[in-house]
Amino acid sequence: MNRREYVSELAGSTALGAWAAFTVLAMVVGGRGGAPLWLDDGFLGWAVGHRPGAAVAVARGVTDTGTGVVPYALVTLAGVVAGRDPRQRLPAVALGLACLGLGQLLRYGVMELVHRPRPPYLDRVAHASGWAFPSGHTTTAALSAGVLIIALTLRAPRGGTALRTAVAGWAVLVGLTRVYLGVHWFTDVVGGWLFAAGWLGTCLCAAAYLLPGTVLSRPTAPAGEPAEWH
């Protein structure tokens, strides 16, 4: 199995699993009329009771990075990292931005379909509008982080672990701040993570066939290390 086939198969399997879990969660949320599920009330109650001013300020700062310029800048950086030269970088950037942009449109459609209300207004300490499921900031951060992690993995499969962990940690924190600030239920955040995993898997599966084969090729291995893809 060559690397293109391996990436396509792995991405497709990930997408199927994530979409299945997301669909079940969305159906449960919609079937209950958007009412809190499982640990939703517990997480929100804990957040409301643990909000010193400094922590709220930090949470607002982190949550703000989950929307606007930052996610698109990270995806652009991912395209630059993924391409070996300017001719490869342009389509890689375009595909990454398309993945993020189309993912946003699909998310908006799901939010309108499920139309889940947000937590009570008095429990919020940040501005939020629109429906709650899946969390927009969570989805956007997870998508942009995922694209960058994929790019870093393509170019440094055995290195950059700390950087990839930091990027993933940032995406997780953005999601958790949405619950801490009282603008989303915890299951909205879980839905955002599942949606992002499903959409990333779908986009990566498509990219395995649309991008030039050299983009997915393994970097030259140091002397003494196997160069083939496993």
C-alpha cells in the first residue's frame, strides 16, 4: 500500500467513525429539544462557581483566538509547511482554506437544523449569539489545529511532537473556555470536536487524491533509517 492509499484509508475510517458519533449526538440533542444532557449541568455549575476575575480574563483571551484571523492564519501556515516549493504551497493553502471555509458553511447548516438554545443568559460571562450546537469556536479551532498538525506530520513525521501537542492543546482549551464562560453546553463542545474530526477526515481523504503525490511523500530519511512509508 502506497502512502496516498494509506492516508486515504486512515482518513476515511476516521471520518466515518467521527460522523457516526456526531450524528448520534446531534439526534439526541435534537430529540430532547436542546435540553442539557448528561454532565452539561454539572460542568456549567462548576464553571459558574469557579470564576475569579483573572481566570475569566484569560479564558476570554483564549476563546477569542478560536475565531477571526487566527484560525485562517494557522491554516495558511499549514499550507506553506505542507508544500515543498511555491508551486505546491499555493494549492495546499487553497485546499486548507477551502476545508475550513466549507466546514464553516456546513456547521452553520447543522446549527440551524438542530437549533439548540445556549445556556441561560445569566450564567454567561462572554458575548455569544446564534444557536449552540455544535460550538463554532470549538469547531473552528479544532479544524485549523487539525490542518496544521497534519501538515507538521507530513513534513516531520518523527519530530515536532511538542509543537503538535501545543497546537492540539490550544484547540482543546478553546473548546473548554466556551463551557467555562457559560456560552455553550459541554456537549456542544464535544459536538464541535466530533464535527471537526469528521470533516478533517473527509478533507484529508479528498486531498490524498487531489494534491500532487509529492506533497504526501515522506521526507528524505536520515542515513540508516528506512525511507518507506509504514
